Amino acid sequence: MTALQSLLIIIGIVAAGAVLCGIAAAASVSVRHFFTSTWSIAVYTWREGMRKKILIGFLILSILVIFGSSFMTAFLSQTTVGDVQSDLDLKLIKDICVTAIALFGALITIFVSASAVPGELENKVVYTILAKPVRRFQYVLGKFLGVQLIIIINLILMGSLFFLALYFRQGVLPTLLLWSILLTYFQFLIISAFTFAISCASSSAVLPTIAGLFIYITGNLTEYLKDVYNRGGQSGAFFDEMIRKTAYGLYHVLPNLQNFSLKDQILYLQSNDPPRDVQIPNLMLYGLLFALAGYVMSYYVFRRREL
């Protein structure tokens, strides 16, 4: 090998290294820009969502219900005595607080998910964002993450107040409540994902809100579809058999939101007991898969919109 060939090889290696370094730097900048832009959209969505008066109203009302349950039980406790009084008061507080978190949390989830995209279509903000070097995938992902930030923060606020109420009343850490709040979020995640998907196809928040309520109601009644399948079809008629098969199909397609509820365990077990007959990792994976399906629908619908 001559000196010239050696020099050319060295120059080629240096050039290839420079090209690879340039590609790596460009990729790094591209990846950094992707996450920075997505996170900026998420934070903007969170800020705008937390300013909405109806959302603040739901949150304040839920906190008042949770906080006021202690005073209401103190008033009702005059009719009972001893350990019976304490047990009934505690169960009443738990029942009211768990119901308030589930109900108001679901309403907040549906409202925020339904209005995130249509609100920006109405005030033309989406056109300004997409005019910048921001892809639709980034926009949808950022909006969805921003919605999840709102849901998580509101759930933490409501759950923290309930946590403190139980802790000061019983003197033990209510770890069972923490597991319940975790599973409740994954329940809200499913509702949010499909409500958000419908909102990406709508120019108004009315239709997605109605759809979100429908998802919440049907998701909590999914277990009844199994009962319809087991009890129906006794006569063997075509119509009854069709109802059974429809119920069977819907039972396996629709998300069963009741799987995420630990209300009965919170009411009847000790506050620091572990969850029973519940596979939490499987439920979390179950929620993530449905949420992923909802997000894919969101992106597909939004990508095909003419903006």
C-alpha cells in the first residue's frame, strides 16, 4: 500500500466519521425538537384547561363534598353510640368520598378531553400551531398529554383530601386508597382516550361530551352484558339468540370500567390492607392498551381532517 493510498483511506475514514457525526447531531436536534415541541403543547393545554371555569367548578364542588362529608357524619352520629357510631361514620365518609372522586373525576375527564381540540379549532389556535414546524402527530400527542396532566393533577387534589381525612380519623396510612386512586386514573385514561378520539373528529365539544358520558355509563354497565348472555336464549328463538350474541360481542369489545373499582374493598376492609382479588399490573396493561387504541384512533382521525 502506497503512501497516497494510505492518505486517501485516512481521509475517507475522517470524512465518514464527520458525516456520521453530522447525522447523529441532526438526529439529536430533531429528536430534541420533537420532544420539546410536544411538551410545549402539553403544557399549554394544561394551562388553558386549568383556567376553564367549569373545570374549576367541578373541582371545588368535589372538594366541598369530600370536606363536607366529615361534618355531615358528625351531625348524623347523634343517632348512634359507641363503636357502631364510629363504624357507620367511617363507612359513610368512605362511600361519599369514593363516589365523589369517581363522579366528579369522570366529569372533569370527559369535559377536558371533549373540549381540548374543538376549543382550538374554534379560536383558530390550531392553525397557528400547525403553521410552525410541528407535525400533526406531535400536536395530537401534546394535546393528549396535556389532558392527562389535567386529569392527574385534579385526581391527586381530590385523592389527597380524602387521604388526609382517613389518616386523621384512623391514625393509619390508607394505602388501599392509594391503590384505588391509581386504578381510578387508568379508568379515566380509557374514558379520556376515546372521548379525545371523538373530539378530534368534531368541531364542537357537545358531541364528544355526550359520547364520553355514553362511554362512562356503558363501561360501568359492561358486566350486565355478561348477565344478558348467560340468562338469555332460553327459548331458542332467533331474536333472543341474536341478543345473546350481540351482548357477548359487546362484552368482549367494550372496556369494563368496573374492574378498576375498589369501592367495596375500601368500604369493608381496613384502610392499610392490600387490595384483594385484583391483579393491578394486568389492569394497568389493560388500561394502557385501550388508551393506545383510543390514541391511534385520535391520530388517524385528525390526520385525515382538512385544516
